[in-house]
Amino acid sequence: MIETIAYLRNELKTCEDWEKDQSDLWFWDKLGRLPFKLIDRFTPKFIQKKVGLILDELGSYIQSGGTYLSSIAALKNYYPNQNILTLEDVENLPIASMDEAAARLSVNRKRAATLQGASTGVGGIFTLTIDIPMLLGIQLKTLQDIAICYGFDPADKNERIFIVKVLQFISADIVGKKAILQQLSMFDSNQNEQSREVVSELQGWREVVFSYRDQIGWKKLFQMIPIAGLLFGAFINRSAVNDIAEAGTMMYRKRAILKRIKLKEEE
């Protein structure tokens, strides 16, 4: 299929319509912080300390990169019948092919999150405290891989900043969501200036992590029941990865389309 500017603008509108739909805040999300304070109160101190150390490790990773950053080599299976060896190969693919790769990736990650949630849900509160950083890790990995699906390199610090903002978007309230969408809509227009602004407003990775933790806190209350937590854990983790995959896909898809439109207009 030939990608005309008209086609690309129509696809861009799909992304913009999705952004408008994010203005609704689920009632249950307003209850996010209180329940998790209850979890903290009844969680043994040594477990809280362990969770804190893992969260700090993830924070260091996303800020400075690491040896286990996603790579195009690990994602070749999501491009059947395509000779994909480099990120430049991905950038030259049609948007539809990028969408298909991101969709396959999302299905794979939701399946993994379901299994993880079920396995950690068996043990109630003790495995719950392990499950939270593990779920966060899957979501971060998913966002990095979606970035690659649309031709962006998560090894680039600017992309890690963008990924942090997408994660922050998921856990934000309605006012926060609008502000973050506004920031991300201008991310590529003046990247250096915009990146500095985004970094200054993060107020530290740890705060972002605990905002995320509080946002999913009420959902995880149901996972505290041993054995029954298996079902709750599977459902909750699948839902959480689905949300992050949807947001990441739409936001990276929009950037890829805008980039493609700009190239078309310059031809």
C-alpha cells in the first residue's frame, strides 16, 4: 500500500482521537493511594526494603541505560517475511507493518504478564511485594520494544525520557494526563529544549515509581488473598500490560506518522 499524505493524516487522527478519549478518569483510579498505604502498614519492613532496592535499581537503569536494553535482534520474530537487521530497516517499513509488529509484541507481553501475575498471586502479600517490581519491569521492557517497533532507539537517553513519561502518563490523574500529553506532543519539535523541560518536571525517578505503585495499589489488594490471588493476579497484570502497551503504541505510532508526513512534505 502506498502511504499518501492523506492516508497518513487520517492515521494521525486516529491517534489524536485516542488522546482525547484519555480525558475520562475511571472512578476506581481515584481510590489509588489509600489502599496501598494499608498494604505498606501490614507489610513486614524487610520486604518493603527489598522492594525499595529493586525500584531504585530500575530507576538507575532507565536513567542511565544498561546492558539489557532492548535490541532489534530480539524483535526480528515480530516481522515475519521481512529482512530486518537494523533500526534503519524498521524506519523504512510502512506504518501498517510497524502496527502489526507492535500488536504481536503486545499479545506476547500480555501472555507473559498473565502467567507472572498468576504465579505470584498464589502466595498473597509476600509474593505481591515481589510482583510489583516485576510487573514494572515487564512494562518498561514492553515500552522499549514498542519504541523499536516504530523505529526509535531506547538506547537513546531522549527515548528513555519519553518512556518514563509514558509510564507516568498511565499512573497520572486527569490533570496530569493532559499535561503529559501536551509535553509529549511537542517532544520532537524542539527536542533538546523539550527534553530538558521534561527532565526537570520528573522530580526524580523514585517519585515516578511510587506514583505508579500507588496507582495500582487498590487493584493489588485483591491479590493479597492466597490461592484466590492467582486469578486476580493474572487478570490485573494482563490489564496493566495491556494499558501500557496501548499507550506506548499510540504515542510512538503518532511520532512515527508525524515523522513520515514531514518526510513526504519535504520530497
